[in-house]
Amino acid sequence: MIRIDAVWIATEPMDMRAGTDTALARVVRVFGAAHPNHAYLFANRRANRMKVLVHDGIWIWLAARRVSLR
């Protein structure tokens, strides 16, 4: 299980084609570093897809999800 102590939500949309390196570069540019046990949430412009980048202290994890609003 991955422990998450804080969640940060991006205010600008992100291209969902972006991979782990691009998402991590954005986190580093905004926050200075990806902090251990923090999650960073990104959405696309239409807000129907999201990605979560999590640093567990050792690894960087990236999960993607399509949101259905039905």
C-alpha cells in the first residue's frame, strides 16, 4: 500500500499524452521537487481525464483514469 500524506491539485490543465517524465518535470518546476508520500493530481482541459503522480519515497508512480459523468 502506498501512503499519501498530502494531495496537490494542479490548477492548469495538462496534456494527457504526457508521461511520467513530463508530469514529474512539471511538479519539479512548480514545487522544486516531488516530495515523498505526496500525490500530485492533474486533469485535462475538459476535466474528463486525470492523472495522479505519487512519490512513495523510492519510486515514482503515475496512474491515469477516464472520468465518466453519466
